[in-house]
Amino acid sequence: MNNIGVLMTCPMFKYLEQELETRFNLIKLWNTEFLKKNSSSIKAVVGNTKVGADAELIDSLPNLEIVASYSVGLDKIDLDKCKERGIKVTNTPDVLTDDVADLAIGLTLAVLRKICVSDQFVRSGKWINGDFGLASKFSGKSVGIVGLGRIGSAIAKRAEAFDCLISYHSRSKKPNTNYKYYSNIVDLAANCEILIVACALTEETHHIVNRKVIDALGPKGILINIGRGAHVNEPEVVSALLEGRLGGAGLDVFENEPEVPEELLTLENVVLVPHVGSDTEETSKAMADLVISNLEAHFSDEPLLTPVL
């Protein structure tokens, strides 16, 4: 397969890059001149949450056969264009579920128990002058989850271990679950203390967390987003936090990554991490192996492991 051109859209996990180089003719999108000369040889694209495969890129590759996403999300891939061209699409579900769910719980604990602020309290030497003060408990809180798919379900399972009351909102009620279902996200927000966003990004879920949802969650409510930045109307979240209409937030994703609203940087009731939901050594390797296995299956005329299209 060394003669098959595979385009990597941006720098990713080094192991993935090395494995692709040993198996295929790896072409890097950031080397634009090389791309122009080799566009007809490219049969596969490997993208991620930063740079996927938009219509312009797809149209520039006349012999493209497959797009393999090094992520579970598909919002960076023009699926309609892929359907139109008969291009196959794969992603990396399941292998990253636990890590993302773990981070959702970690962010929740960090916000409620003020872990980051108390860490700085100790490091700055302020402890010698007095006690840190009180935080909020997580156990027993009511947790609302937006999107009860693989990741949402894994978050619910973890929250149950803290004796939390679980409810959720999704396009439809899920079978085989006793969690309370809300067909309206505003109603979900009004009936939970912690709102965790874990759905896929689509036209319908863009800015699904708006001012109405934020106000329903209220001044004691906590917003956790491990989905995509565009799930949340970011300026509304910022103003709600500054005005005390929202109790706190734990954010792994942002609307214009890597840019983060400056106002959030000084707020002690906000925990910010740089889109690292699946970024562990173990999961990154498993995701890379799945990308490679899908490509090898495709070019060997075997069934894809995780097909989307």
C-alpha cells in the first residue's frame, strides 16, 4: 500500500503519523506545494477535530475514496459532499468514550470542589494566613445530560456512582433506561443543578445552550461542555458568569479554538482545559490504530470497522 496517497490535514498524534508513513505514501496538507503536485494520487484523507474534509478539499482531490476521522465527531467533514461523490467515511467511536466521560466528571468535581483555585491557594502560600473556605459537594446533585449516546451514557453511569439523580434531553426518548427524559432542553436545565453537554454537533444542536437554557439552569447551576464549542452560545455564557446568572462552568471546548474569551481567564468559578477529552496515551493510540485499520480494510476490499458512510 506504499503507493497509495494518504493526506493528513494537520499535525496529529506522532504515532499515527509514523504508522501512516510506514504503510502509505503520506502527504501533509500543510505542505501546500507538494499537495498541488500530488492531488491526483491522494485516495484517502485523515482529519481530526481541527481540520477535517470540507467541500473545497474534497473537490480538489479527484480520486479520493475515503475520509478517516481521527475523532468521533463528524462536524468537520462535509458528509453531503462525501455522499455525492460516493466517498466512504469512518470515525473512532467507543475507544474514546471512557476518557471523555472521565473528563466530564473531573471538570464537574473541579468546579464544585474548587480544585484549581484551592491548588493555587496552597501554591501561593495563602494557606498560612487562614483556611481556604467552603466548596460544594457533587454527591447527590441532580445531573442533566444533553445527548444520551455512548459518551452521555458513560457520564450518566459515572454520575450514578455519586448517587446523582440523572435526567436527559435528546432527539427522542431512549429505550431501556430509567432516566427521566425531557423533550425540551429548557425544562431539563430548569430541573437539574449540573448540565453536561455531550451530544453531536449538528445544525439542530448548534447553540443548543442559549440564554433561555442558561437562565433556566440559574445562578447556582453548573455548565459542563465536553461536546463542541458551538453547542454553546459562548458570549451568553460569558455574560451569565460575569453577571452571576450562572454558578460556574467547566469547559473542554470553545467556539473559536484555540481562542478563549479573555473574560473567562480570571473567573475562579470556571475551569478551562484545551480540548483534551480523549487525549490520553492509551486512547490516542487506540484511535490511531482504528484509523489505520479502517484504511487498510478499505484498500484491501474488506468491511470497514467503524463506517459512517
